[in-house]
Amino acid sequence: MPLVEKITERRNKKSADIDSKSIRDILELINAEDATVAGAVEGAIPRIEDFVRLTVKALSSDGRLFYVGSGTSGRLGVLDAAECPPTFSVEPTLVQGIIAGGEKALVQSVENAEDSLAEGKASVEKAAVTPQDVVLGISTSSATPYVLAALERAAEMGASTGLLICNEMAKPAYIDVLIPVIVGPEIITGSTRMKAGTATKLVLNMISTTTMIKLNKTYGNLMVDLKALNQKLWDRGTRIIREFVPLDYESARELLISAKGEVKTAIVMACCSQDYASAKTSLEQCGGSLRKVIG
């Protein structure tokens, strides 16, 4: 029995003769199609907001955020999760990516992995998902068996659930928030690593960044919860400190060193004349909000 045709599997009339076009024309065509992605994401903002509210609630109550996907969708979920610890100084377990086929699928296509219902269910069981957690499935086709099985099992385990898709579908009972981002047919038919992949990256960035902002991981647009782990981050952290404290670069860097590379702690130490331990306590008492500590 043939599968129902998906929007992401339709041929794009604009690129029907793409192989006969010049390099410049191909690039301009791809770029023109990419330019439509932001508009599609904009239309989904109300649903993205609903999911962010679930996520903030979960992470504020000792819960975790899981992304579950296969192929490009899974890799983008793992990428977004991996970037949260260095950006916002959160534990690696707070935001986790689960990909069909495991670590091998990060660097090599494991296409048949997405069809396993059993593996999808097992993935959230292995992660020991709890009612405090929230799980976002990512399936541009809206029909990836691995992802849907993982979400259904996660719901049975009491977790909140969301599903990010690029096709139309009726919301299953086990999905709390359905996020459809309809980007239309791809330049190369079915190649959802293109517009659908771009849309996925944008939405995941929005979810994780907005959640972290609401968890007091920034001050304005400054990445104050950054933890210096390499030369670039030591430099960035030093410059952020100087936004708050009238110090020269070397003095700001010494302050950051004394704060064990923790930018937010260093700022409290300087602004409130506190030692490291007292600054940490002040932040903990204010839920990690630098704004509440220093005004």
C-alpha cells in the first residue's frame, strides 16, 4: 500500500529544470527558496511558544529536555543539545539529543534505523525519561516510526511531548504540542536536509535559547552564564565582565580566573564586593538571576 504523499516529497516546479541552469542560477534559486523558511517558522511561533512554556516548566522543576530524531533531524537535535553546556553552563544531561542508529549515525547514514518502532521505544526507556521531562520529536516527514514510537512511549512514561514536522498531520493523542513548519517542496525532491533542515535548526535554536533566557542564563543579550573552557571563551568572558565593571582587560581576566572561569560569579564578586563562595550563594538565593542580584 503506497504511503500518503507528503509536501516534502513533492516536486518543486521552480527547480524542475535545475540541471540545465548555470551555477549562478542554481545558487540564486536555492537562496530564494531558503529565504522563504523564516516566514514558515514565523507562522509556527504560537506553537513554538506553547512548547517553550512546557520546557521552561520542566527544566525549572529538575526535568530535562530530550530531542529525538533520525538522520538530519537527529543530528540537528544532538547539535543543539551539545551546544547548551558551553553556552549556558548547564549540565550535559539537562538537554540531550537521541538519534536513531546511535553515535554512528552522527557521521554516517544509518537510514534503516528510522523504521524501528522497538528501538524508538527503547531509546526513551534507556534515557529513563520521567514525568518531569519534556521530549521533542523531530520528523520533517511527520511519519518517522522511530520518532513517533519514542514519543508515544515517553507519553506513557508521563513526560510532556512535542513534535516538530514539515508536513500536515492530525495531532496524535500522545503529543501535547504539534509544531508544523510548512516549508514546501525542496529544490531537490525529498532532500529535507535543505529547507526543512534549515527550519529545524531555526526552531531548535529558538526553543533552547528562549528557554535558557527564561532560566536566567543571560543578562539582557549577554551570555553571562558562560563558563570559560577555551581561549575564545576566556576572551569573550573577559569582555562581558568589562560591560559591567570598569576594569582593564588584564584585570577583568584575573577576576575571571579567580571566579574559576564563571562569568556570572565574577560579575557578582566585583559588583557586590563578595568573595567567590559568597557570590555563588547570592546567585543561588536569587535563582541564578544576575539581574536580581545586582539590579
